[in-house]
Amino acid sequence: MRLTRVVAVFAALSLVAGAADSIAERAHKLQFSSIVLDTHDDTTQRFFTKEFDLGKQNAEGHVDIPRMREGGMNAIFFSIWIDGKIMGAPAVVKALDQIDAVRENVLKYPKDIVLARTAADVRKAHAQGKIAALMGVEGGHMMGNDIRVLRIFADLGVRYMTLTHFYNDEWADSSTDKPAHNGLTDFGKDVVREMNRQGIMVDISHVSDKTFYDALELSKAPLIASHSSCRALCNHPRDMTDDMIKALAAKGGVIQINYEKSFIDQAYKDAMDRETGGVVEMMGALTKSCNNHEGCIAKALAGMEKKLTDEGKLPHVSWERIVDHIDHAVKLVGADHVGLGSDFDGANMPEGMENCSKLPKITEALLRKGYSDSDVRKILGENTLRVMEAAEKVSKEMLAQ
């Protein structure tokens, strides 16, 4: 009788192990057959450092071609970013420098990566086994307050623009600055209309709540939040409230979850605020210490964060918090309105998500929660491609008028 029980226990354990192995195998196949599109990566800043090479595995940072291949990440929005206090013509010049750097780095590795302008381009790149490179301008201040520059950005391949960054620009309020415009100004509304006309997705990460609702009401195309998480789980102004996520989804938009520790974990956010005075003060100090050198800021941020964590002043945060935010948003609005916007190379990553090679963990975790293959594919990239297609359709209609 005792032997029978032992056999039964071993049989049960074998079934459990077999199921676990089955999910892991299914997750691997799903990850490496899907379009895995990350909507926000600050890797562009690393192009301006001598030691970085996109085509080689680097000792530092989060993204390069070998680690993208290892993690199944095959579509990436390179962020075009400069400090939000730089405006006017200097902002335009610096933005163009970064756009040029992205294009040149893509040309350097034609066997691996190709510039994509449309959703169809992304799908074509995937079919060819290549990585699709896209660009998003992170902050409307880089327009130089000149709507013609927006058209130049579009011609050069920019496919989304974040309306603000950490500070208000000339025509829109930021989530981390004192309101100055009550959302969008009249010119700001013209900018949104022109973005629709040019097929540039309207990105509302970083904007004030009022700016978000102004843009949502005005835009003819769905909006994205390229790298924001859920305020219900972490009360950070860069995250979205449940009502905002619902409103975004109701008009077909997508929230792409940010992996930054202070956006996904309340205890970490509170501790970081105590140590640094808040995200704006922290970034201002880092920008000043780096003398606005684009490649220095992410490295300085990582060094500061490590020091504070080693000293026990910051709590540890697991990568599983990313999945918590994905799951919260999905339960709120469904799997059609959630995506991935890591903030790699521009933020402090949780433990276990040290770089883009770790991305398959998210897919496996979602499958273990009972998500279908179809819903996971949507979250990995299909939802963002749908919004791209919608923006392209609106553009064609407006240009035809």
C-alpha cells in the first residue's frame, strides 16, 4: 500500500514537471515567432559614447543586437531625447543629430537591422529575420516651436512624438512640472492635428493629466503611452490612472508598460524620492553633472542607484512587478490595449530584467497566468502595430482631403 502511494506521488510530480516544461517550451516558441516590439529605448544616447557598439555585446547598458537576438526583441523604437530645458533652434539641431545617429547605426549593420517607417515595414523585417528600427521623439520641445520641423521629422522616419518630457514645452503641460498652459494651447492642438496628418503617433507618456485628455479628445488616431505604468499600483505622476487607461483604450489606444523601478514599485519610489528629492530634481542634477552629454546620464543614473541600493537605502525590486502592471491593465481594459515600453538604457531596471535578453521571462510569466498565445502576441507587439496602422490610415485620409 505504501509503495502504491509513493508511485502515485512520483506520478503526480512528473505531471507537474511536465506541465511546467510544456509552458516553458511554449513560451520560447511564442517569443521567438512573434513580433516583439519595444516602444521606448534610450539606446540612442549610447551612440555618442566611444565604447558602445550596437553590433557587439556590450559589458554595460541594456540593448545591443546580440542581446536583442538572445531575447527575441525584433522591433525597437530608438528614442530621440535631449534635455527639456533646451528649446528653439538648438533643440532641433540636437534632435537631428540623434536621428542621424540612429540612421547611421542601422546602415552599419544591414544584415541584422533595417529602418522601418510603417507597420508593414516591421512585418517585412520580421519575415526576413531582421530587427526593425523605428524612431520616437521624446518631447515636443525638439520641434523648436515650429510645426514645419514636425514634417521634417516625419520625412526622416519619426513615427511617434511624446508631447512633453520632464518640463512643460511651449505648448503643452508635463506631468512633472507646474501647469502653465492648462493642457494644450491652441498651437499645441495644431501640433496634434499635424501629427495625425503626418502619421506620427501621439504619445502621451510624460504629459499632465489635462494634456492627456485634451489630446485624446482631439486626435483622430488612437494614442499611445509609449512608456508608462499603472498609477493604481505605483502612485507616480508618470503613470496613468485607471480612468485614463480606460479612456485611452476606449479610443483604441495602447499603454506600453515601463519597467523603471520607481514607476512599478511604490516602496522603491518613496525611498528614491526621499534620497533624491524626486524625479525632476534627480534628472536635473544628473543632467548638470553630465554637462548635457547624452551618453553620460544613463550611466550616472545606474551608478547612483547601485550605490544607494548597496547602502540599503533603496529596496530590491523584482522583474515580476512588470507583469503585475501588465496584468492590472489587461484586467482593466483587455489584452488589446497593453504593450511593452521598457525604457531600457534610460532607467533603472528591476532585478531579473537586467537587459533585453531577459524578455522571454515576461512571455512565460503571462502564459503561466493563463494568457492565451494570441493575447500574448498582442501585448508583445501586435497592439502597437495596430495603432501604427490606424495612424497611417488617418494620415492617408487627411492628406487626400
